[in-house]
Amino acid sequence: MCLGIPGQVIEIDQQNGLPMGKVEFGGIVKNVCLSYTPEVRVGDYVLVHVGFALSRIDEAEARETMAFLEEIESYAAAEPSQSSAPKPPNRSL
């Protein structure tokens, strides 16, 4: 299973002969390889996995996915951490 994160392309350039872009993910900007998505233009949304834009997606789909990821994050923050959980008893023989 892989997790693709939606982001908006804010700049496109070439680096070492590869199409690259600066992509914004909720205020964080990362360099992303655009080789698999040559049709992408500044302002488009892309689905990114490990630094590669895998597909162009529409803005509505990007916003829906971002909202879902934020919801997951809020659930994770509400759960008690593993470190505060009681340890199981030692049952060595």
C-alpha cells in the first residue's frame, strides 16, 4: 500500500534535464519530480508519493483528500500514545 499526498504545483523548472516542481502541501513546499506528469502546469494539483507526482487530480478531489487526511490526524492525536499505555505483565517461565 502506498500513500499519495495531494499538493498544488506553484513553480515548474528543469533540474539535470528532469521536469521538477515546487509543490505546496498545506503550507509546506517540497521539490517534486514531474516526469510522470508532463501535462501538469502551475496551479494544478498532483498526487505525490515519495517525491514523484504520480497523477494530476482536480482541485475538488485534492481538497477532499486533504480533509480526510486531516480527519485521520485528529483521530490519531485524540488517542492515548503507546508510551503511556500500561505494559503487559511479564510471563516468562
